[in-house]
Amino acid sequence: MVRDLSTDFCGLKLKNPVIPASGTFGFGLEMADSFDLNILGGISLKGTTLEPRFGNPTPRIAECEGGLLNAVGLQNPGVNALVSEKVPALRKLYHGCIIANISGFAVEEYREACRIAGACEGIDIIELNISCPNVHGGGMAFGTDPRAAAEVTAAVRTVTRKPLVVKLSPNVSDIVAIARACEDAGADGLCLVNTFLGMRIDIKTRKPVLANRTGGLSGPAIFPVALRMVNQVAHACSVPVMGCGGVSSANDVIEMMMAGARAVQVGSENLRNPFACREIAETLPQLMEQLGIEKLSDIVGCV
């Protein structure tokens, strides 16, 4: 029996739910010589801002048990390079869903960057990143307050008709309140969760391991918490949810979908194993057979 891996997300048909998360797969082009990108349901591109950014000083990465901390700081070539170079080059090779992950430091920056990205024919979804914990003066500052989250969502909604998916921060006391605020402000979908704010100390030097002091914790350690938040938001909101956070296997994808996610992003596992998303997509049919699942869409939100 042929298993149906397809899923609908924000009106788009994805061949499967597997999507490399922003910041873990570059602009997709970096892996194009290693495997056929078209095995992926979508690709979330490297986080992009209005202007080019060098990012945070090094060291930016710190390993820890169960995951890693990163404080890259949104290093990217800027939105104009995204739409004029990166997306056209990727679109020549890839026919699935292309997601532009956009961040900023002020509402007007978000709005202008999303306007430019939204006008790019090759981009299918705008992923509004209001949850990056690794930059000062922006990012997560918008994602930890319902009113601020709603303000930036509403502002971006006025400049693009592309599906607008807001990526939420887990560093909040009430994830449902933030999610509902974004939904009410015009979001077509929600992506959760981004990384948890964490820190490591070098006990020999008595200094933080990261130059930024703190960074975003990702990896298997955060999966149970991310799963809980996906489940809460999927039950509380009517817009579709994209699950993210510690996903490293086909089993995790099934869990995320049972919790309520219609698509699933794979993050730091790509840094450990660059072929992770391909392997997960290839493994899903066998796992579905073992579990007696004919269509992945049938299990969405069954828990």
C-alpha cells in the first residue's frame, strides 16, 4: 500500500511535512549537491533582516548534553540579496514550498523586509520571526508580549498577501496568549517553538562560553516542552500549526503531528547530521506502515 505523506498548510499542498528549520540549512543551496532537495516538503531559509548583518562575535556555538546553544545573531546578506539571488537560484533546483524567515529590530523594519520578501514570486510563505533570543533590541522582544506580537503581525499583514506564519518564542509564561494575539492580528499560521534562552560557563576561565553570554538552546532536550506547547496552541487556535523544537527522527514527526502540527521543522539535528531531513522523509513511510497509518493527515491533532 502506498502511504500518503502529503499535508495541507496555509492553503499549500506539501508532499510531506518535513521542513529544515531556519538557520540550520542555509538557503538550501548549500545542500543541493549532496541530495535532491525535492524530497523535502518545504525549506525554511536562513533568517533574514532588512539590511545585511555580520552577526554576533565568536564563539557563537556551545555544545551541551541533549543539544546545543547558539548565538549566531542573524548573520545574513539582507532581504534584497534574498529575493534577487538566493531564492531565484534555489527555485531553479527546488519545486516545493519555500519559506522566507524574516526578523527585525523595529516594526517598520519587519514591515519593509516582509514587503520586499512578499513581492518575490519564488517565496511561498513569510515566516515572521518574533522569537530570536540571540539579538539585542529586537527578535524575542516582540514575541514575549501579546500586544507587541499583535502589533508587528498586524503591520506585516498590511504589506503582503502571502501566507503569514508567526514563529513563536517558548520563553514566555503563556504561549497560548501570544498565539491567540497573533491569530487575531491576521496570522495565517503559527510556528513553534524557537529556542530556549540558555547559558554555559567555562569553569577554567570563569567566563561564559558564548561571547554573547547567552544563546538559544535547541536539540532533543527541548522536544517534550515544544511538543506540549504545540499541543496547547493547536487546541486553542484555529490557524494551522507548524511544530518545531528538538525534532530528530521520524518518530518525533509523528508525535508532533499527533499533538496538532500539520508540518514539522527539523532544526539542530541538521547541524549534527546534514542528511537528517532526507533520512526522516525516507523513513516515514515504513513507520506509518508499522503504526497502521495510511494518511499522515489523519493523525493531525488526534491527541
